[in-house]
Amino acid sequence: MNVLRRLFLILCAMIMLLPNAVMAASELDPLFDEALANLRTPAQIGEANGTYALHTGDSAYAPCVNPGIIPYDEQAEYAYPEMSGTFSSSDESIVTISENGVMTGVAPGEATVTCKLADGTHTYTVTVGDDQLPETIKNYVYVLNREFYSVKRARLPKYNQYAKWYYGRKKEVGWCAVFTIYCANASGNQPLGEKEVDTANPNMVQFFREGQVGNQYDGFWSLERFVDVPKPGYTVIYADMSNAYRTVHIGSVTDVKDMGDGVYAVTTVEGNMSNTVKSYCFLYDSKKANNLIGVDDRNKLQYNMSELPEEMQTDPLVQYTLHTDHWSVFGFGQTWK
């Protein structure tokens, strides 16, 4: 009887706490709505600021004529608008612009792009560099944040919008890798199967259409693009220190701050975290990198994650508590270079 009474009391306590938990979640909804309303595409930011950045060798529509972010699997059917106007660059050895308003970064430097359209003249200062994010990677970071703000940490079923898009039929499985593939496609990238990639001449931007985390790792490893230093748009694969399982989960990096001495503040967006989409921010120590363990079994996994100092925990929508105390960063998938 005592055991039954204790169980009854525990159940009552859980029922009493439930409204508070729901209220706490609902209180965040206006913040998610505000963040989503304020989110801007790279083109919208460029139009507002009058500046733009291009990765060397990459192309992008000028902000004033940008058609928006078209998912890769919809591009073949999309009717791109015909441009009417004149386009020029102050230095075509740095940036060229086509008659359709497509800018191409030729070499590192800075040039002015001018677009004369029916609604007026639009001028942009364009910076080209090897360290600038490629266009579809900028779009990828945007889509990751869009999905995070849209889902609002709501609990999703295993067969959700991401799994439905990927499998096309009901299949209830872990969907962390599927989420990255969905966002890659939605941002205009073409995720490829591991065996479809030309390993001798891979794309500048490369995503893998592999629903298993282990296969994602295999793909980046085969290209020698499984690295120890994060950048926005890279994927991140975690290892489980409790059982040395090295590909337990995958997320995507949305922001990186160099804290010095090989330590980075890494912000991510990750699907299938407690059956929802979450954003995390943590400190990662690259001096304790694990990415080479796959080729040297004498090495051992090292803990390389810690919590951000409390004074830096400023975004109420981001998770600053580590998901578990027995995960570490295995490495980062270099989606662009």
C-alpha cells in the first residue's frame, strides 16, 4: 500500500507541474515568432546594407533581382524571371555581372556593382574572398534558423515533414541526418549519395544524401573533409563517450566565434533532439580534436565540449546546457572549402 501511495503522490505532482511546463514553452512562442519575422535571407540583408560578399569562384544574383531561395529539387521546374535593365561592375577582374544580374567572384578584392532597373539604381559594394561563405551555404544557415524558429521546439512525431520529404512513405526512424539533408536541399544545394560523389574532383559545396550518421561521416572522410575546426555551414558529428560510439548524432553549425587558444563558441541547429529541432551553443576545444581517430585507433576519444560562461548565455531560445555529459565532438563535415 505504501508503494501505491507513493506512486499516487508522484503522479499528482507530475500533473501539477505539467501546466507550468506548458506555460513555459508557450511563453517562448512570441520570441520565436519575433525571431522568424526578423529573419532575413542573404539577399534581403544585402539589399538593406548595400553590401555583399562572394566566395571566390562562386556566383549569386544581385540582391535587387534575387528570385529567392529555390529548393534544389524544384529548380528544374522554376521559371526564372527575365531581367530588364543594365548591370555593370567597377572592376571585372574582381567581380563580373551578367545580363541577367548574376554576380561572379573572380578574384579576392572589392568592387562596386551597379544595377539600373525600372525602379531605380541599386549599388552594392561586393567583397570577394576565399574565406567568404558560398551563396548556398549562406542560404543553408538561413534555412536552418528558419526551421528552428518555425518549429518552436514543438515535439514532432518520428514521421514528420522532414522524414516524409526524404522517404516519401511512412518510416519512423531517427531523423537527425534527414533534417540536414532537407535543409541542404531547401537552401538550393544538391545532396548526393556517397557513391555519386566524384572524389577526385568534388564540388566546392558538398552535402551527402545519406540518412545514417555513419554514412555521412564516411562521405566526408572519403573526401578528406572531416575536420577539427568549425565554420558556419559545416555539419557536426558527435561521439558517445560512454560506449565509444563515434557517430551518434549529427547537427549543423550556424555560427562560430573564435575564443582564442583553439577554443570556439559553436552555435548549432539540430533535428531530432528530444524529438524536435533545437539550437545549442557550447565551447569546443580543438586542441582535443577527435576527427583523426578514424585512422588511428591508438588514439582515444577526448572530452572537448563545455558550457558557455553564464554571462554569454544571452539568447533565451538557445540551449546552453549540454545535451548530455557523455558526448564529445567527433568532428566537422567540411561542406564547403
